[in-house]
Amino acid sequence: MNKSDFLFALPNFFGGLSRTLDMGSTLNVYNDSETPEEADYKAIQSDWGVIGKDLRRSIHGYRKWLCKN
């Protein structure tokens, strides 16, 4: 869940094709939560997960750069 767009439906070719024939919008499913607080918690957790991943990648790159110089 370390993506900042996890609350949105992820499109694909066949999903888009089937939605053109879906007259009643029955195929629209989103990643929802029980309460707004739970949605906020999940979003903040995901955001910090992505930040942590970026920091780890930056630290690793910096260490590699230090070893070369």
C-alpha cells in the first residue's frame, strides 16, 4: 500500500472497454473505507510509507556516491 493513489480505481484496457457498455455505472468500484477517519489514516500511512521509501533510496544513493569518491 505504499502508493499515494491507492484510494483511486486503477484503470486497465478491459475495464475501460467494459465501462463503455456499462449503462448503469455498476462497474465503478473504489477503494473505500468505513469512516472518513479510517480513510485519512490509510492515506497518511501510505504517504509516510512513500516518504520512507524515498529516504531509503536517497540514503542508499548517497552511500554509493561516498564509496566512489
